[in-house]
Amino acid sequence: MTQIIHARMTASITELKKSPMDTILSGQGEAVAILNRNTPAFYCIPAELYENMLEQLDDIELNKIADSRLSQKRIQVDLNDL
């Protein structure tokens, strides 16, 4: 069975066990696909990339909320009245 690998770099679980930091550094800031018997088992990603991904997902969710509220009636508010 063929599978798409969503990373430019790959490493085996054995390589990861031998030197975890070298494995992640080999990706040069990108994800590294960890293979088990030539099949992707998981992706190892640097903390900075993971944080960026979470931020982008959060932005997508916030945009969905904002888009859903576009059709709502607007209420004028004066800050002095608050």
C-alpha cells in the first residue's frame, strides 16, 4: 500500500531513538516523517513550527466566528454611555 509522506525529510524510528535532536535538526525547521517499516508512523516537528500551526488553526476558527457574525444586526454604542 502506498502512502503520501507530508515531509521532505524522513527518518526511521531507530534513527530517532539513536539521536532525537539530530533527527529533528535534520529537518531544518520543517517536519520530519518518522517511518516504521517504511510507513509514516508520525511526524516530528520543532516547537516553533508546532506553535505556528496552532496559531494558524486558532486564526481559522476566529475567522469562522467573525464570518458567521457578518450578517448580524449592528448596534451603535457610545463609549461614554458605558
